Amino acid sequence: TRYFAVRNACRCFIVAKADAQSETGTSSLAWQSSSSSYTDVPGLTNFVANPAMFRDLDGEANTDKILAWAAESGISHPAAKQARAYKAATVADGGYNDPTKWSLAAVGQMLIMYKYLLEINAELEYFFGTSARIAIDWYWSSTEYSSSTAWIVPMASGYVNYANKTSAYRVRPVARVAESAI
């Protein structure tokens, strides 16, 4: 299985060949499932219209914190859960069991994906067909804005915004990769 690797001065990561899917097969996922229990995820920084949020490039660490909080609190976080559950290949589909640790991208990673969207989509389409392209739609990041909102990135403009965590948007998993591997 091939991946599109993004190399940046700060981090290297690979982009999944498809969006994460809900357990029912839809492409839109909530960041958090219940609005009755909004809380900050312990350890995640709330970036409130702060330019420092663009340096949040560690979707893996963010996803680890979100999933640890989900386990501790009992509050479901579908976007992070399904990003981590993503598999690029399985034995059932004629491949192998993908051992990659996929994550919900941080806002900085999403902006890098937006910056290179044409190149990423050209490679995804070449290797996997048009359905693998990153949609011109809104995508969740793993970066929090507040206890009730998190940052989203529209692939049409790259202009970041925040949304209620119970809203449903797309998720394109990413995975950290050692620079020596690409």
C-alpha cells in the first residue's frame, strides 16, 4: 500500500488514502458525541484565535489524549476513535493488517494538507482513483478551541474556524513517520 508523505520542517506525516468512516459507514463524524458533558480534554491546549495553534502539529499526541479522556470519562469522541481505528489495508481486503498508528490530524497538519492539496490529491488519484481525493469540504482537527468547540479546516479555502464538538465533519487520518523513512 502506498501513502502520500508530507515532509515539513517541523514534522513528517503520511496522509490516509481515504476519510475515516463512522461505524455506520458515513463520512461525517462528531468530535464529541454528547453536548450534555462538554469538558476540556485534559492535556490539550485550548487555542483561542492564537497564531500558536498553527504550530500544533502533533495529531498523534492529541489523539492519544482525546482517547485517554474518552476512556476515563465515558464520553465518546467518534472523530478521534475512528481516525485511530482506520486501516489502509486488511487481510480481508486482500492486503495485510495495517499496523500504522493513525490519528486525527492537528490543525497545523490540516493546514499543511491544505497547502499541498493539489499535489496530495494528484498522488491519491494516481494510486487509488478519484474517490481517494481529499474532498473540498470541512475537516475536523484534533486541536481544541474550548470545552465545547474544536478547530475545523475547509479544504476549499484553508481558512480555519471552530465548530461545536457535536457537529459532524469529515476526518482524514494522518500518521507520524520518521523523516529517515521518506
